[in-house]
Amino acid sequence: MECVFCRILKGELPKHEVAGRERCVAFLDINPATRGHTLVVPKRHVERLSELSEDEAAEVLRLAGEVAEACVSRLGAAGVNFWINQGKVAGQVVPHLHLHVVPRYAEGEIRVEMHQKQAEQGELERVAQELRKGLE
Ligand SMILES: [Zn+2]
């Protein structure tokens, strides 16, 4: 079964487009968390952030920022969240990278709970070492 976002981008399924650029498109999420909740989607099918070219990454991020400004100026948002869910365990439902632009109007309308707690210094250093090896 073909990716639903690829089908939307081909015009096989409808979308409420808000902006189109050379390498990406912004359209409304059909299940908005708030009014104006928009998805910025690269035209090329990639699943993970690291698969984007530099040009694609720059364009996706720039368009997300522009959509956010429109949410403020046109919809009256007081703030905006940007997020990417990567991998099923992280909540990625469609396996085609998409950046959520979620305008915020009032505190408490969305809850993102991270349950952060202070870590031991030795553990932080072990994790940092491991990540540095992956980034060499
Ligand atoms: Zn796709």
C-alpha cells in the first residue's frame, strides 16, 4: 500500500494546502490538535530526518517558521510548537517525515509530558561518549 502522504502529494487524495515550495508542501492536519495545526512535508519520500538533503532540511524548517508566523498573524496564535515524531514508538503514524506546526492559543490546551529527572554525572558522561562515537 502506498504512503498516504505520497498519494496526497500526487493529488490522489485531497489536501488543504497552505503553501508549496520547490521541495516541500505545507497542508493542514486533518486531525488538528489546535486550529491551524499544519504539517510540513518534503516532496521526496523519506522516513527519517537524517535522510533529508541539506536543501530539503533548510526548506522544511524555513517553511515551518513561515507557517508559524502566519498562525500568529492570521489566526491569533500566541505561540507555536514544532515537532517531529520519528519511529512508531515515538508516535510516527505515517512513515513519511513530517514536521508538525502546532499553533498555541492558551496554556494547558496540549499536554506534552516528558517526566524528566536529574541524572547521575557518570551516566550522563557514558551516554555522551556513546553518542559522540555515533557522530564521528
Ligand atoms: Zn511518502
